[in-house]
Amino acid sequence: MSRQQQLTQLAAQVLGAARAQDWQAVQQADRALARELPQLAALGPWSGAELEALERLGTAHAMARGLCHEASEALEQQIAQLREGRDGWLAYALHDG
């Protein structure tokens, strides 16, 4: 597999996992990226097509990071809402029991 293909595959993995909200797969793809990118860079100068693939990988990674951030914020909001209603739920449970 060419370096350009490897970069394209890494971009697809990280972004696809983030879009699917498969956070374990995102973590695996991010680890693969951290492991493989230095190895790919060590192979020598990047061609024009490889630089374009590298830029697309950076964009995909940034998009995945944004999706993770959005999911994290949504989860934080849900937790905050649960905390706000906790006293009411406890009172209801005590009164109902």
C-alpha cells in the first residue's frame, strides 16, 4: 500500500469512527495515527499527492476532534440535567415508597 493510500485509510478510519460515535474505534484509530504517522514520515520527503493526503488526514482528524467535543458537551448537559432533577426524584421516591 502506498503512503498516500495509508494516509487516506487513516483519515477514513478516524473520521468514520467519530461519525459513528464509536469512541473506542476513535481511540484505536488515533493510536494507529500516532504510531504510523512518524513511520510514514521517516520514509522520506512527501510527494505533492502525499502532502494533499496528509492535509486531508489533518482535516479529518480535526473534524473527528470536533465531533468528540460535541458529544462530550452533550453528555455534560445530560449529566447536569440529571443532577438538577436528582432532588426531585429522591423526594418522589421517598414519598412514593
